[in-house]
Amino acid sequence: MPVIDRPVADLSDPPAPPAAPAHAFELPRLTSMLWHALPRFVEGVIAPVAVFYAAFVLLGLNGALVAAVTWVYGGIGWRLYRGHGVPGMLLLAALGVTVRAVLAAVTGSPVVYFLQPTLGTLLVSMTFLASVPMRRPLAQKIATDMVPMPEAFLRHERVHRFFLRISLLWSLVFLVNATISLWMLFHESIGTYLWVRTGLVAALGAAAATVSVLGFRRCLRHVNAEPAT
């Protein structure tokens, strides 16, 4: 009777780790996300306010409007010079700034320049709110644009409930943002509006972002702890 050689298992090798469930997902480090977002925050929030206010003090309203438009188109030109693509949203923002600057120059009122984005913030708040009863939370769409996530993770019921709650949170944040902005725009000077409103909005946004990230990490811990099905 022939003898059949069979491979002998190497007991010294550690057992293979269990496969991660299909719905598991790991969030990138918070510090890397902050360093990724910081240049965009400075470019899109802090710098435009500083440029507009400095030009407003030195050159008046028309000089400030020219400086604001120059800043936006300068950013587009810099991206083209470096060979980077120009996002479509940036082009739309440049068009919006141009229209606002022209209307403010014609009317001679800086209120006109800042009123449109404030009304846009109110519209964003309503959009976040409307996405909740439709069961298509806008917060989830924005989050997946920033950090790609697997479909199995997004279909998890706990994850879906989290994004519904966060959409409600950001709807409230943008509503408060718009309310503060409208009140200050019609009751305070342009300088006070620019700096105090910018600081309040930035602090409010930072608090909401912190709550969102911490809540998402908590949601991740629960979802990743569940066994694979």
C-alpha cells in the first residue's frame, strides 16, 4: 500500500487573524484631516475677510470690492499656473463674487455684497433639514466626498441614523449662522460684522465639527465591534 505524504502544519506560525466584517471602516487620523482642511479654511474664510477689510479701510468700498474679486481670480490663476485643475465650485464662486461686487458698486452699499451669501447660508440650512425626512442625509453625501467609505458601511442602520442626526445638527448650525449674520449686517458696522461675525461663525462651525467627528468615532466603534454576518 503506497504511503501518501501529507503536508504537516507548521504549529509555530500564528493563526491568521479573523477577517474584518464587510461593514468595517477606519477613519483617517484627526490630525491629518485637520492639516488637510487648514489651508482651505485660511484661503476660503480668513484671507478673504482680511483682504476685504484691509482694502475697505485703505481704499474705501470700491477698492475693497476690487480686492475681493482680485483675490478670487488670483486663486484661480495660481492654480492654473501650477497646472492644477480648477474645481467647478470655485468658478461658480468667482462668478458669484463678481456679480455681488458689481451690484454693491452700483448701489454703493456693502450690505448688498454680504447679503447674498447670508441668504445662501439660510438656503443650505433648509437643504440639510429637507434631506432628513427624505432619508437621504446631506451630511452623508458631504462626508463621502471628503473621505470615501464602503457601501456596506454606509448601508448600516446605525451609520444611517448617525448621518440623519448630524444633518439636523448642521441645519441648526447654518440657521444660527444666517440669523447672526443678518442681525449684525443690519445693526453693526462693516468692520464689526466682518471680524465678530467671522469669529462667531468659525467657533460655531468648529464646535459642530468636533461634535460630528467625535460622534462619528463613537459610531465607528460600535459598528466595527459587530461580528461579520
